[in-house]
Amino acid sequence: MTVKVIRYKTSPEAADENERLIREVFAELAAEKPEGLSYASFRMDDGASFLHVAVLDGDMNPLIASPAFGRFQSGIQERCVDGPDADDASLIASYRSVAD
């Protein structure tokens, strides 16, 4: 199991577009139901910061094959004022989380 945590902050004027693109990714995931992925995205209270947590069951990342994720990633640098910063993480424990 691999856990990826990605944090970034968009410009205030790009935040709603960023959320729209994220929702498109999740709509595609709901339709395609790829195996080996648990994924959650959060918009922080400041309205412009985002956090993504992806749990991969193996070496393959199903998001790489996602057209919606490709569209989301294609303009991320232009939307961001800070980051994105990606880190691997180790799960210590969870309760009803994306890692369950």
C-alpha cells in the first residue's frame, strides 16, 4: 500500500475552477470504478488551499489513465500560488477513512 498526500494553494480566482476539475475526476472515478485506489480531496477553510490523499493498493496508479485527471493536472501550475507539494506517507491508524 502506498499513501500519497498532496497539498497546494491556488489563487483565490482559480479555486472554484480547481474544485470543478476535481469534481470531474471524482465523477469519472465513480463511473469507471478503478480497482486499487482510494482517493479523497479536501478544500480547506481558507477557500484556496487543497489537500488530496490517495491510497494505492499496488504499484499502478489508476489516476494516470484518467482523462479527467489529465485535464486537472494540465493547468495545476498556473492555478497554484504555492505547491503542489507531494509526499509519501505511512498509515499509522485509521477510522472509517479512505484507507479502510
